[in-house]
Amino acid sequence: MTASHLLTLAEREHWALGAFNAANLETLQAIFQAASALAAPVLIESSPGETAFVGETALRALVDAYRERYGVHAYLNLDHAETLEQAERGLGAGYDLIHLDASEQPYAENVRVTRSIVEAAHRQHRLVEGELEHIPGSSSRHAALPATAQRQTTHTDPDRAESYVRATNVDTLAVSIGNVHGVYAQPPTLNFERLHAIRSAVRCHLSLHGGSGIRDADIRQAIQLGIAKINVNSELRLAYLEALQRAVKKPKEVAVYKFMPPVIAAVQRVVEAKLTLFGSAGKAKRTWVKRMIG
Ligand code: 13P
């Protein structure tokens, strides 16, 4: 089973692969434990900051080790690589999927660099995700309304998306339909009419960034309309921080790993809820995978 098979199946059967950011061991364990408990396939991903913090090769090695330890179908995604060099480094380190976010570059430059990484990645049977309109915000808690971040972007135009996908040959397109990175004072409003039009216009897979803080009903509808991959970071970060703040109130404990289980459990609960919502729970069961491969 490859990430490509999973995205195709997810799209065909109207469920989505969860892509969860991991910047440390506890978050990684939480994601693997959730995926293992629910027999869900999963993408582990690292943003540029997270990648620099852990190191590409270290993260690759950890994901490989945890795949074995937990028996999980897990794939590694480079999230929002900002330059061709970062994307190439990810490819060199063995990331299974590369998201090159050149959305803030002029269109021609976006196409040039994205196409270049697609050619390199496809030679190694890896996947590339492209981004056309910048998805605003940051993976944090924001006191503002989502409209504040949404003002910084335009929704993906279906015709432009079709030309972009044809010119770059990306496997996946990150859509901009009102989704924003982070958790805001209110959930964002998604443009489902636009999503439907994008789905009809392009042949590649569609990915939804900013998976935190979106209403459950809206996530379900986005999946029904063709979203096959959903990125989640902020809700994991917030669960981690809140649980850690509670855990370090015990003044006597100095063995770090001993106060981490409740932190891991808090992040795991968030991941399990998302895997259930995305419909990917149970999709990695051996019988199911066998049936789907034929
Ligand atoms: P959130 O922080 O809103 O979950 O978004 C994460 C993301 O899209 C990473 O690419």
C-alpha cells in the first residue's frame, strides 16, 4: 500500500487521510498510538520550522522505527517547503510526499519550481502537493476572527487550478476555500460551491489545510466534495501545551518521560477524534487493505 493508493481510495470512498504535524517524540507517539488504536492509515508531517528542529533524517528514521513498533501504515510528508532546496532536501531524506508551497511566488515561478520537484519526485515514485493561492494564518490560537486571516487570500480559481495542475503535474492540490491555519475566535466559513467547481476542474487529489477549528459538519461535507487529505497541527499543539502545563505542576518529578504520558494521551485523543471524523479509522485493517488492493 502506498500513499498514492490511499489517496485514490480515500477519494473514491469519501474519507480523508489525516496529516498530522510532529515536532517531537511525544507528538509522534501520540499520532502513532491513535493510528494504531483505530487501525487508521496516517500521514506524519513536518513544517519548515519543525523539520529544522528535529532534522529530516532523524524524522525519517523515527517514523520508520515507529511504523515497525506500532504496525501502522504511516507516510512522511514535508509540509509547506518554502523553497526548491528545502523540497529537494526532503526528497533526499526520504520523505514520501513533498508539499512545495510556492504560492507567494509569481505564477510562472511557482509553476517552474513545482514542476521541477514533481519531475524529481516522480522518478522516485514519491508524490508532490502544490499550492496556488496562499493559505493564510499560522498554527496557533488566534483571538481574531478568521476573516482577519482570510482577507490575505483569494479562493482558488478552478480554471487557474486546472492550468496549474496540467502545467506542474502535481499529484495533490492544496485548495484555498476559506480555510486558514490556526484556531480562531470562530470557525471559518468554507466555500463549498468553489470546492465543487475545483473538484470538477482538476484531476489530481485535493488537500485541505488548516484542519484545526473547522466545524465537524463542514469537514464531512468537504470530504464528500472530494477532499482526500486534511492537515491538522494547532489542535495538537494546544492539547500538548495545556496537558504539559498541568503535568509540570507536580514539583517533585524530574524524570521527563514520567510526566509525559498524560501529555501524549491528550494529543492522542485529539488525533483519534480527527481520524474518526475523517472516516479513516479501520481503513488500515489487514483484511480491508487486502480487499482494496485486490
Ligand atoms: P492547523 O494548524 O489549522 O491545523 O493547520 C495545519 C496545516 O494546515 C499544516 O499544513
